[in-house]
Amino acid sequence: MGYRSTVGIALPTEKLNELIANNDRVAELVNVMEPLEETVNGDKITFLYHDAIKWDTAYEGVRELDDLMCSLDDDQYGFIRIGEESSDIETQGTPWDFAMELNIDISFTPAGFPVVKSNPQLRLIAGAA
């Protein structure tokens, strides 16, 4: 199955759309990451999230998204990746400027209580306006 990561990204929608228009692999990857567009500080931002993705620049699509992030100024995007190992955490850009938070937690539901699932995308963009 391979090494999986949880990845959250905030990118300028216009730049992402330009990349998608020219690359089917990026379009497929973005679709899998369930894009959510919001306005942050007057700018259109697309948030991407996946909780079990093979995030390796050896893969087409991942490489192009990584190249896009590298071409932007740090204040234009946010990126957080949490790997399977407890010490494998990576941030790029300024994710906190996009109301992205890094949360590592343990939760459980005692017997007899219903299991409540949360929407990770809503947690990812909490506070974004």
C-alpha cells in the first residue's frame, strides 16, 4: 500500500486553475483532494485536503503541485503534511495565514455513545472568511 500522508494545501485559485487546464494528472489529483474554494482576505483560495495520500514528488501531479508552490511567495500559499511517523511533519508557505491548523490528537468514544465523524475540510478551514 505504501507510505501515506495527510495533506492540506491552500493555493490561489487562479494559479491552480491555470495548472489544471494544462495538466490532466493535476486535475485528477485535485479532484481526489476534494477542492473547496473560499475567499480569504479578498483573494480566491482553493483548499485541498486528503487524509491518506501518497505525497511523493516522484508522482506526476504531486510534482507539478509542488512546483507551483515553490514558484509562489511564502505568503501566497499554505501547506501542511503529516506522515505516518510521529516526527514526519512538514509545513511550507504560511498555512496559518489561511486559517490552517496542525492538530495531532487522540480521541475515543466510550461504549454506548454514538460515533461522531467530523468533516476534516471544515476543520482545515475553520475561521477562514
